Amino acid sequence: MTHVLLIGNGAREHAIAEAIRRSRWNPRLYSFMKTNNPGIASLSEKVRLGRYDEPEAIAAFARETGVAFAVVGPEDPLSHGAVDALATSGIPAVGPTRSLARLETSKSFTRNLLEKYGIPGNPRFRNFHSSDGIEAFFDELDGIVLKPDGLTGGKGVLVQGDHFRTREEALDLCRDILKSHPGVTVEEKLEGEEFSLQCLCDGRTVVATPPVQDHKRRFVDDRGPNTGGMGSYSAADHLLPFLDAAAVAEGLAITRKVAEAIHRETGVPYKGVMYGGFMSTRSGVKLIEYNARFGDPEAMNILPLLRTDFIDICRAIIDGQLDRLDIVFEKKATVCKYVVPKDYGLPEDHPEAASTSSRIEIGEVREAQLYYSSIDQRPDGLYMTSSRAIGVVGIADNLAEAERIAERAVSAIRGPVDHRPDIGTEPLLRKRVQHMKILKAESI
Ligand code: AMP
Ligand code: GLY
């Protein structure tokens, strides 16, 4: 029997919990959560509610429950040193130490790492700690992207055309950012199609999982504000309709080099997930950012397809033996759609932004998998909070069927909810393929 600690309370962690519980090692799951997730709680032996910025509380729970190792879901506990505190108690973890988690928490650390070690994939960029020289650098770029240094939950990036128009506005924004952050990275705006490549790393060996495309924008046709992610899909051939094997290999090659570079740079092997957010552009695959964890929603696309025992994978990551394991994913397509409160992503002063918790009811769902996120179980039923509520995943032989399964399940969830009906549909996929074709044609 294996005792495992899971840290995190979202739908991503619900999917991780399920992968752990499917193991042949008869695992007992112990979960440390910021707020109670009834989906994870139902799979757990014991739950502890606590804060992610208190690594000592996490380590204490791990000691109390006698877990063999921990799996860290979100970035918050990583950035606050949960893995370091666990290591001090002799408990290994799937997840990087605080210093290694800079791969996600510091945009400038990662850009500099790629540059220092001659790894391809960086757009043109410069880090600034004051506004000196920013204007001159703007003149070298066709389009501008601004990234505050530090964790921003994927919502702190400002893109020219989406969030601001002129260089003057960009300069004002940089000055604002520098008031509240130690630095800002200014980079070239890339054009292309984004994909997520979640890789497993034991410090030496890097293994890719099937690529996924997330949809960050709140509304249909990629309109509206950026969110944590409204849904995602993956294809049965483990490529994407707009992405060939060579492009996936490019993303993996970059990640392998980064794993080696971060080891040399810090002297510590990276054990956990290296999730590269890449963009396929007319001039090859470029790196948007790394995350030090699985994606949410992207974990829900790949973990249900995993045929290799997840606990074996965790152990191999911890022991540096991933090269000995054959990691297999079922050749199926997946479509994940997040059911969110109607007012999710709207500014607080928006007329429709109610932001009170509302009750939802889940009718009969036969085929799809449901992963709970911000869901509160009360005596009279399930309530949403103000964030993404339920990840609904359809799995089938092809994307069209996976999408239909997801849609059918979404329509069984009743209440003041919303989702993106376009995710995984043929017209949207065609648009992505067309976009890529046009970019490639322009580059010839
Ligand atoms: P991030 O938090 O780095 O994932 O950025 C959020 C979103 O901003 C990404 O998913 C991209 O859509 C966009 N973005 C970030 N960096 C760039 C870039 N250099 N060029 C174009 N878009 C970008
Ligand atoms: N899907 C975006 C993220 O997990 O950061």
C-alpha cells in the first residue's frame, strides 16, 4: 500500500487524484487543499485545509500521514517552497524546488537561461528594472508584449493590439508594472498557433505527453479577456490538426536542453512537470513560457489517457529512472470544456457581474468525465464560487465525437453557467489550420 500526498484543490488536481487512485499499488490519498474540493475529498483518505504559502503546514501533514511522496498540483505551493520543506522532512516530491520553480515564476530567469545556454526558441526580449532604455528597445520590435516578473496566474501578460495600442501606452504600462514588480520583460510579439507540451522530467530524462491546445480567451472566437483557460483538446494521433511531428519534436528538444541547462545552472536536478507553452510560427517553434506543473485544463486531456501506472511514473521521476519506463497514452481524442459561472472573467463593475455563489445541478452524465474545480458541497447541493466550476471531458476515437460527448455533458449541468461551445469544433479547428497555412505560405 502506498500513501501519497496531493497538494491542490482544482480540476487539474481532481484529475491527478483519479490517476493516483487508478494505480495498481492500492494507494491511499491524502490531500492538502486551500478550499475543499468535493471531488478530491471523495477520493481521499484524509483532507487538510490550509494555505499554500505555509510550506511547514504542508510538511507537517505529510509527516503525520506518513506519505511516501507528494505530488504538487499548482504553482503557488511550489513558489512558496513546499517541495523544499518536504525535502527537509525527508519526503520526496513530484515538483521542483522553489529555486527550480523560477522556470515558471520568473519570466526573466527562463529567457536568460535559454539565452545563456544557446537554446533556440526565445523571441527577441530584454529585461528591464527601470524604464531606462525601454523606448529605444520598442523601436527594434514590430509588435510588443509586456510581462511583469513574478507569478501572475497567466493573466499579467499584456499584448499589443489586445491590451494596448501605442508605444506611449506601452511605456506607461511598463512604468506601472515597475511600481509593483521587480522587473518587466519586454519581448517581440510572436504570431502563430499556441500549443501546450507537458513534459515529465526526472532531472535527466524528459518525456513528452501528447500536445494539447488550450483556449485562454473567455468568449467564443477567442474574444474577451484572458482567463485561466476555458477548455482544451488533444488529437488521437498525439499531434494537433495544425501541428506536425517535427514541431512537437522541436518543443521536446527545447525542453530537453532546458532541463539540462537548469541542472547546470542550479546544481539541482529538476524533478516534476515542465509544461512548455509554445507557439508554432512561420520561423519554427518559439517558447512563450514554461510552467512548473501540469496545465489546468490540459492535465484533464492527458491524464485520463494514461495507460502507464501513474505511481510508477511518480517514483521514476523521484528516483531519476524515467528512462526505464515505457510511458503510454491511449490513442484517443479529448475535448475539455470548462463550465464557468456566467459572470466569470467579467470585470467586477460589469452590469452582469454578480459574483455570488450559485447552486448548480448535475443531471445524468453517462459518457464524459467530470472534474470539479471551484465547487462547494453544501447540505442542499453543489454551489459554484466565482471561478471555473467543472471541467467536462469527452474522450473518443476522433475530435468530433469527443466534442459531442463533452457538449452533451455540459448541457446536463443546470444553473447560471456558461462555457465555450466552439472549443474542439470543426470550424474552429479549420480556422487554426488555415491560420498556420497562411503563415507558412507567407514565409516561403
Ligand atoms: P503567458 O502568461 O506567458 O502564458 O502569456 C499569456 C498569453 O499571452 C499567451 O498564452 C499568449 O497568448 C500571449 N503571449 C505571451 N507572450 C507572447 C509573445 N511573445 N507573443 C505573442 N503572444 C504572447
Ligand atoms: N492552461 C494554462 C495553465 O495551466 O497555465
